[in-house]
Amino acid sequence: ETTPRVPVIWMHGLECTCCSESFIRSAHPLVKDVVLSMISLDYDDTLMAAAGHQAEAILQEAREKYKGKYILAVEGNPPLNEGGMFCIDGGRPFVQKLKMMAADAMAVIAWGACASWGCVQAAKPNPTQAVPIDKVIFDKPIIKVPGCPPIAEVMTGVITFINTFGKMPSLDRQGRPLMFYSQRIHDKCYRRPHFDAGQFVEEWDDEFAKKGFCLYKMGCKGPTTYNACSTVRWNDGVSFPIQSGHGCIGCSEPDFWDQGPFYSR
Ligand code: SF4
Ligand code: SF4
Ligand code: F3S
């Protein structure tokens, strides 16, 4: 009761805000418990009541008050082209704000594919030169929590770990928490027995699709995608893309946006 809660400053660069949409749907733990009891969310562009000059003042106050002690959570990424003018935040390029806040952070969390890898705004030919945050932050530990978006319980799970143990989770060589990203979707997919038996969907809505066969021939990226969807699942454990009848598009892997499968019609 007397231990101060971990200060978190949550910033948004080029992104779609669905990482936040995912986060606020966490059921285990409930996001209200995370925000109101576990951490001190001192700044968040989308969840805070303040705006404009008041928000900027809060940001500077939190930066000075918690220097070296706060976690910087970053959703989205900085575009570098033309001096960063494709994402202006508080009157200056987002990349400046990101570097400034990272300099005084204890650690940085990269939420989602945008912050971790670049995502759709970095798709070829990447006109804004959007880059993952580790291309502009070099001197802080960065925990990458990829996915487009990441699973809600994975996001709150990372925060719960830091809050409970007072240290960063173990990461793989790409900077992802091993506890959620050490296995492929394919390793725990409930359709895996069909893969092993050579039973595949050949066309959308064919008789094999109706039987729930493996989606590998329809472009499923589960065999090369590291994420927790086939174990944790989505919407409080209800389902995940493959259970809904579509293969995994590898949304937690680098460059998924340029590698498909996407459709032209
Ligand atoms: Fe949106 Fe995906 Fe970026 Fe998250 S990673 S902000 S869901 S585009
Ligand atoms: Fe693997 Fe995808 Fe088939 Fe599941 S549907 S067994 S992840 S290839
Ligand atoms: Fe993304 Fe594949 Fe999971 S598309 S949501 S990593 S099943």
C-alpha cells in the first residue's frame, strides 16, 4: 500500500489507436485494475481528460518528477521524412517528443507492429519514412510487444510482470517477451492435427473449410508467426483469426504488411 505505483507515460505516433482499443478490453487483469490500481498512468494522449497546453504541461511535469523512473509506452512510430513533419504532436515532430521522453525513461515499451516494426505506414514505398522506434532510441531497453494489435492480455500481462517483479521480462533476440512470443501460432493451433494428417482447405467455403481443416494452403502464416493467439486467444479467450476461418496473416511479424496474404478484390 505504501509502494508508489510505476509511472507510465503513453504516447502515440503514426498509428490507428487499435492497440489502445485492444488494451482497454483486457479481462485478466481487468484494465480498470491496471489503470487505477497497478500503474500510475500520468499521461496518455487518448485516455486522459486533459488536452492542448494542459496536456503538454502534464507531460513535462511527469518527465521531471519521475526522471529515470517512468516507463515510456509508445503506440505508433515516428516518420522521419521532411524533418518528421508527417506527424506533428504538440507543435513539434513526434520524433522529437519521442527522443526527449525516451531520454529520461527507465525503459520503453513498443506497443504493436507500428512501434515494433513499422507496420502499414512503413509499407513500400514508405513515403513518410516511418520507422520502428528502435531506429531512433538507442540507449534504453525496449520491450517489443508486436501484433496488429497485440492481444489485450499480453499487453496487460507485460505490465503486470513489471509491476509484480520489479524488472523487465526476459526477451528473445528481437526484443519480445519470451513468455508470450516464444512459440509459433502453429505450435498450439487446434487445427494442427489436420496439418499433420495432410488435410487442407483448398478453396474458401469448400467442404474442407466447413470441416475445419488446416488453412496452410490458403496462406496461413501460423508456421512462421510467434504470438500467443492459439493459446491466450482474443476477446477474453473466445476465439482467434484461425478459429474464425481465416489463416493467420502474421500480424506480429516484421514486414507482414508487404508479404501478404492480402487480397486485391
Ligand atoms: Fe493500429 Fe496495428 Fe499500429 Fe496497433 S500496431 S496502432 S493496431 S496499426
Ligand atoms: Fe498451422 Fe495455420 Fe494450419 Fe493452424 S491453420 S495448423 S497455424 S498452418
Ligand atoms: Fe495476428 Fe496471426 Fe494472431 S494474424 S492476431 S498473429 S493469429
